[in-house]
Amino acid sequence: MTAGPLVSVVMPTFQRAWILERAIASVLAQTMGDLELLVVDDGSTDATPELLARISHPRLRTLRTPHAGAGAARNAALAHAQGSLIAYLDTDNVWHPEFLEVLTGELADDEVLAYGGLHRFLVEGTREDWRIVGRRIDSRPFNPVAMRRGSGIDTNAVLHRRAVLHEVGTFDEGLPRLLDWDLFARIALAHPFGVRHVDQVLCDYYYFPSSITATITNATMSDERLRSLFGLGEDDDATALVRAKLDRFLMERAPQT
């Protein structure tokens, strides 16, 4: 009997034919090749089925399900996963080539989950012509107590043992959002000494405005709020006052011509 792959990568997708191939390519380009990629088409009505049919790769497996949300799509993939380790990537993000090599190498035998850092990008423009206008690094140390208040573990930067899901369960399909916090908090609270933070940026995470695409993020957060996360929002009175003062300071120091 042939052993399965070491890692099963779960990728749900819905109406993302315009960007899906980029995410798939970042998985198939991993330096650690002992993997399978499970792409679950969550009932897309765009060109996603045709796109997936055109991509032929021995590590790629595709599933199609009725539209039921990312949690249900991920759970459908988990039911078919053959790897002893699980990782996730959403279609608007990309992994660095060494993502799986680093995390599989860092996960100790007595640990159940490892996660790395993210390079977060704010994007503006159109689907055909977009540009990065803001960026920041997110790599938060692990604190099991803080997991009850919020999650520093992002779905796109995590690797965990498949066996732990038999203990804590899978994604809660009844939650409207924050499914990653719910699942990874259950894992962390069950294994507070079995989680490893790898302080290395291994994933590029993109925030797209509503004019480009619909995501969970911009469904609950305005474009202006997104911009404020990257220091690009409208100034309050105090901020505007200091910014104007600094502008005058720079003008006064500028060489006179």
C-alpha cells in the first residue's frame, strides 16, 4: 500500500477564477514537495470549473460542492485529506516557496501546531490593474490565555496535525466568521504546550477593497477602515495638526533655490 502525502493543503474557492491560479501556483512551487493540494470549488458560477479543468498536476485534486461557505468547503476537503499534516491557503493569498519546508521542519514530535508570520498588503485599483498601497508585518508570539480574547494564528500561516481534529473537531459551519479563531483556539486550549510560533514571514496576505472583490474582511469592514489599519485613513484633528506642523518643518528645512 502506497503511503499518502505528508501534507494536505486545503484551498476553498468561490468566484475567484480571476486570481485562483496564482494561489495554486504558490502551493505547487513549494520546496517541500511531499504534498497534495485539495481545491474545493464552493459552487462557483464564474470560470472556476473551466480553470481547474485546465490545470493538470499530479499533486492537485479538485472537489466541487454546493455553495455553503468557506467552513463547509474546508471541511469537505478535510474529509478527503490523506496527509498526516494539514495546511490552508485562501485564494487571494500566496505562500513563500519555503513555507511548508520551514513549518514541517519546526514542528516538533510532541507539538500539534506551528504557525508563521504574515506580510499583510493593502491593495487598490481594479482586478486587471491593482497595486500595493500599504504593508505591515504580523508575527505574534503564542499566548494560550490570550486565545480566548482573539487569535494571533491566521489560517493562511498554519500547519497542524490532522489527528488533532479528531479531538477538538473541525470548522464550525454555523459561524458567520472567525472560524479560524474558533478552531485554532480549541487546539491551543487543548494543547497549550503543543503550539509553536515560528517568527518568520512565510505568507503574503492581501486585503482587497470592495471594488475589486467580495471577502469576509470587506463584508464586515469598510474600505476606509481597511485603509486606517495601514495608517492611510482620514486624520483626526490631533493627527492632522501634527502632520501639518511636520510638513511646515520639512518645508523650512528644504534647500532654497
